[in-house]
Amino acid sequence: MVKFIKSLFSIDLLSDLVPIVDIEPVDGGGEELHWRSLGIDPQFSLPKGCLRRGWYMFELRLIHNRSSANASLYVNTGSGFSEEERYSLSCISERIVKRVLYFPKGVQELRFDPMEEAGLFSIAQLRLVPLMPRFAYSLLAKRLIAKHPRFRKFNRGEVLANLKNEAIEQGGNWVDLGLSYYAQTFSRKCTGLEYQEWIDQVEALRLPKSEPVTDTDGPLISIILPTYNTEVTLLRDCINSVLAQSYSNWELCIADDASPESEVKACLEEYQSLDPRIQVVFRKDNGHISAASNSALALVTGEYVALLDHDDTLAPYALQKIIEAIADNPKALLLYSDEDKIDELGQRFAPHFKSNWNPDLLLSQNYICHLTILKAALVENVGGFRLGVEGSQDHDLLLRCMPYLNADNVVHIPEILYHWRAISGSTAQAGSAKIYAETAGLRAVSDYLKSQGLQAAAVPGTVPNSYRVRWAIPEPAPLVSLLVPTRDGVDILKPCVEAILSKTNYPNFELLILDNQSSCEATLHFLEEVSASDSRVTVHRWNHPFNYSAINNFGVELVKGEIIGLINNDIEPINDDWLSEMAGQVLRPEIGCVGAKLYYPNDTIQHGGVILGIGGVAGHAHKYFNRNEYGYFSRLHLVQNLSAVTAACLLLRKKVFEEVGGLNEEDLAVSFNDVDLCLKVREAGYRNLWTPYAELYHHESVSRGADDTMIKRRRAQREAEYMRSQWGDLLDKDPAYNPNLTLVHEDFSLA
């Protein structure tokens, strides 16, 4: 029995655990793994618990055989167990994890869920420690400073003062507000297929089944390898991975940048004598990475150039996969693969499964990275590597090649062909390890924009080694026409309209409220009042049964602006420049639809872009992630091209909307009309784009309700079937996603 102890001694919960769901004991499990989870929701009960209201520290040490496990403590304060009283911790095996809890009422019962998947585990520590309030406040502030971007520059006193002031402004309780921010610092980790399992079960089945290709079967691949004081063991691993290639028509062009370590030169001379395909130039002076790479380029005689770092390794079939891709795409100018990281012990981890050609993502970050293969003639044409951008020289080279690249001549190979060495001081281990790389990358992006005559400026992004491009708005600013369909629901509509009018610094917009048979007197009064008091607002009646596509098509016929915005009536802007950011993007002639970053009211992600195929047709990327999380390889903080974005907040030029025939009224009255629109826009040759720099709240589907009746479910099924018949296999092959990632969940976990 769990009993409350008045003094500040810990409350041990281990002895009271009773397995109730999907848990069985293990005999001889080994390595102290005493329990087995049989499913995705294993549960222990802690019956007859009795805890007084107040502050506690929850401490847990879980031993398991996964890379991480999501554990949760549920408390029942009188209304049963619920998600509102659930406290989660992501647990690395054998590591103690802690979380401060506050119980506003006495706790009657506890439940402990050790993980969210099948597997073996043991619980080494599970306890609650009562805390004095002042100490709890200190712990709360300490974590907010360390983990929450909003509080990073504060001291502990400033954190508490800030919380109290904000709570006063909101008319709430500062403790509740602080705990809300505190909860955002705890992230649940993906618990899909483990990477080592993926290597064993998926990658192993994709190994080339054909015999190794001879030197008469394909073009010569020139691998350039700049070296400098490389640890010799790692250098040997690198060169040996080239010698082990199943495709033999390669040359290894090595340029040593005047390494002072004699062992490096001896190693390189040894390999040069070992194989005539290995050529080495020893530079007399140290010129850094760009100069050394150009010296290696001077040795190139092949048709394609592959980039290799001096301590990384290639998969044994990497070049063979490249040659096969070239054979299928003879016009290819750039090819790149997926990659992972490898530690000093040879353990592979952190796979990066990338999107296909994504030029706006490349402006935000060098997502291509490794393995990169370029047509040698293209590299020569742009002048090779540029001095002065050391640390981001590869990114700079790709940007200077970008004017010659498009989706037809860029090939992404969705396989792990490159292993990036993660050692102390490398950018593979920590993006912040080379600050100069971010400075060089910013210069590379800025110089690219200038070279193309683009009216834009590059600034640092919100995550390390990332960049934001601010696109200029012409003078005078083009008129943006925002369309807001609505029916009654003034409690939702009024905050939406008032927030748009007060929190939008874009100087030239009109707001068209499309009223779909409202009968509520309060709503009708608000519509009359707001249209009379603000010249930017007009109200237009649509006296027909609800049809989202038809309402907006009707609205487009009324607009005066060259840019239209499809806006739900449950949207509330957060940052004043949201519309300026979206308009700047949509005015680019190559861009079609532009979407925004939307949050639920609890500051979790509602929309981070649309991924085709998730849930059958499409789903929202990073749904339910916390607001400040980076997302998959920082994608929650990067402007990028996506196949589709939600029409809850979507901008596009009116002429593009009309060019593709607008929204589909006949087949998609309610669902997927935005996805269909985006796919038609993309099919017409435009790039769709999502930006994290337009942030808004979205009270999803509040106004029209959920699909909870038979009629609504049948309609939703018909619309899904239409999308499948119209777009077919494309829905399972999203070029902005990766076939190795799941189409079941929105979390970018392994398929």
C-alpha cells in the first residue's frame, strides 16, 4: 500500500506494483529484465494509493532492451484516470529520469505504464519524493532555463517573475502556467522499428543481388578525399571502404592538406602503392578544406565526382547503387543518398532518411549532405569549391549548382549508402561543434540569393546550422484577399476575425467572411458590427448546403486581390508578420500553395505540413509534437517544399488557383479538397511550400464538428476513395517524404 509520509522521505512504489494489462513476469530473462510487455499499452496498478495535494519529484530508473522507452504515471484525483493527469518520461535504459509533479487534489489511485511497445524490461527505481514548494519552484525554473527556448536567457528569479506577470495578464494561475511550459520540455520519443532491427530486417533484404559490376559496365566515378591530420585508424577505415566497393570503375583522388603528422603521409603512400586507382597529391601549404578539395578535383578524370570525408565510410555497394541510378536516369547531374552516423566502435545510429529534390529545404539547411555525387562537368562549370566558406563548402557548392538543377536531373536514392563518423568535435556528433560552419553557411546562402538577383535576405534560422530567407514584399504591397467561411459559432469566429485584424502587420489585405446560412442572432449581430466598423471586412451570403469547396470557389469570384488566402474560422494568428511571411513566399513565381505552422490551443503541433499516404490519403507532419521541438532533422523549424499543406491557412496566387480549376466541388465537398488542390498546383509545375515562420492557433474542426455520424463517415469514405482513384500510387510515394518512414503515424518513425 502506498502511504503518505509527512516528512520529506521518498515514497517507494515498487512493492505495490500489480500487473493488470499486457504484462507478464519473466523467468531467467537475463540482464535483470524481469517483466515482458505484451503489447503497446502495458499497465501496472498501484491500488489504494493515498497522496496529499502538493509537490513531488517522480523518479524512475527503467532497464529495457530498446533505445528508449516512453513511461507514464497516471493519477486519479477523483474522476478516474485521464490523459489530463498523465505524466510521461522518455527513459534511456538504466538512466535515472526525474520529473516534478504537482497534485492540486489528493490522489486516490496511481497507475504506471512502463512503455508503449512489446519488449523486456525491469524497474530498478520507482518512487515519489515530496518537495517543499520553494524547492519545487527552483527545480521548475532550473529546467525551464535549460530546456525551454523562451526562458534560456533568464535567471531563476526572472523566470518566476515572468510567469507571475504573464499569469496576471491572462487572468490565470502562475503555477499552472509554469507547469504548462514545464510539460513542453518533456518529449515522447518515437517507438517504431528500432534502427538496428531495420538494418537487420529491411536493409539486409535490399543488398544488391547481382554480381559486382566490372569497369566496363558504367562510367568512371572519381571520389575526392581531402585529408588533414586524420587519425590513421579512421583514415584506413575510410579508404578500405572504397577498396571494398562492389563497383570497380572508380578512382580515389586524395589531397593531403600538409598534414604535420608523418603517419598520415606514410599511410597515404602505402595505399597509393597498393592500388593504381588511388592517386595522392601532397600539398606543400595548408590551405584548409576548400583548397584541399580543389587539389583533389585537379586529379579527377571521371564523369562523376563523389564527395567523401576523411574519417567517414561508404557502404560496400554504394557506388553500385549510384551506377544503377545513373543508368535509370542518364540526365542526372546530382545524385544523393540517405545516410547515418557511426561511432568510434562502429555502431550505426541516427539514420537520416531524406526527401527528394527540395530546393527550399536546401536554402534552409544542407539536407543533402552525404553521399553527394555531381556530374564532373557541372562542378567544373561552377568553379569547384569556393574559398572563404570553409565548414559549409559542400553546401555552397550545391547552391552554386542549383540554377542548373531541377526535379528531372536530381536523383535521390532512398538507401543508407554513407556512414558519417561521429567523433568528438565533429558536426556529425553536435551541430554546434563548428560554429564557423553556420557563419559560412549563412554567407553561402546570402551569396546565392545575390548571384540570382533575388530580392531576399538570409538570416540565421531558429535551430543550429539553419537559415531563414526573408523574401521582400513589393511596394506597394499586393492586396491579399482572405476568405473565411463560417456558419454561426460566434464564439469561434469572433476571436478569429479580431485576431486577424489586430495581429496582422501586412499593410494591404481584405477579409471576406463567407456566411453559410448563419441563424444565430449573436453571430449575425457580430457580422453586421465588424463589417460596419472595419473597411477591410465584408460579409457575403452563401445560401446553400455546406460545401467547403463551393463556398471558397464562390469567394474567389468576389476577391479584389491577386493573392487569395483560404482561412478557417477557427484560426488565430500568433506572430504579427505571419501574413507578410506567407505573402513573400507566394509571390515567388515558382511557388504555388504556401502553408503555415499551426498549433492546437495546448501548444502542440496541429499542422507541420501534409504528408501523402499517412492514414490512407494524407496526414499532418509532426502532429502532437510540442511547439518548440525540432522535429525530424529540424524540419519543424525549416522552410521546405511539401506536396501539400492544409487549407486551414493557405495562400496562393489567384491566377494559379484559377489555372488549376479551383477546389473540387463535386467530389470533395468537405475533406481532402486542399490536398487535391495542392496536387493539381504541383502537377501544373509549381512548388508548394510550408513555412514555420507563420504561426497560428487552430481549433481544428470545431465549427463543422467531427465525422461522427453514419452519413458523415460515408461521405468521408467516398472522398478518400476519390483521392485514391484520382491520384493513385502517388499517395504512397510522397517525394517530400521517404519510403523508409512510416505511413501509419505522423512522427517520421521507421516503417
